[in-house]
Amino acid sequence: MVVGGTITKVGLDLVASRLFNATKTPITQFKVGTGTTTATTSDTDLEAAVLTKDVSLVTLNTTTHTATVKCYLTASDANGSLLTEAGEFNTDSSPVMFDHDIFTGISKTDSDEIIINYVHEIQIV
């Protein structure tokens, strides 16, 4: 599990666009990959993407100020890959990566079904 993943600079631009002028599309896709380089705020794509999937579910909670975004990898998705990275993307003509996360490898086979779960919490600081 990754806690406190890396939100990219272009991801922050995406949020500002969605808040104020909606020139960018919302986050509707996930990518998973096999890259291992440390994520940075300057990243614009995964290091080694192997699969792009639509978001399976988005749940908004106005009490806890959270958005939970889930992506479901089926038994037939990304088999034979050691998955080590994930990110959330929009569907602009040049997709924008909101965040990039590196994690301990998951060796994906056809006996595995995986749910990737991001919880975004907005806090007053």
C-alpha cells in the first residue's frame, strides 16, 4: 500500500483547471506499470506503463471531504508483469497524470484480481 503518493505539477494544474475553467477533462483512467524510478512532481507519465484502464468507481464523501477512486484489474489484465507503479490520468488528447506512485512489486498472474484504491482527502491547514 502507498500512503502519500506523489502529486505531479501537471496534476495540480489539472485540479486548478477543473476548479476554475474546466478546460481539462476529469480523472477517468488508471495506468499500471513496471517502473521503479522514484516518483517526482515533474513526472508526466509512468516510467513503463503496461496497461491503461478506466476508473471503476468514484465515491465522494462530503462529510470527510474525500474522493475515493477505484480501478479493478481483472484476471486477464497485465498478466506476467511485476507491477510496481500506478497513476491516475484524464483523457485529454495529451493525457495529464495527476499522481504517480511506486510500490512493492505485485507479480500479476491470471489467478489475481486487484483493486487499486486511491483516497484523496482535502484538508484545511
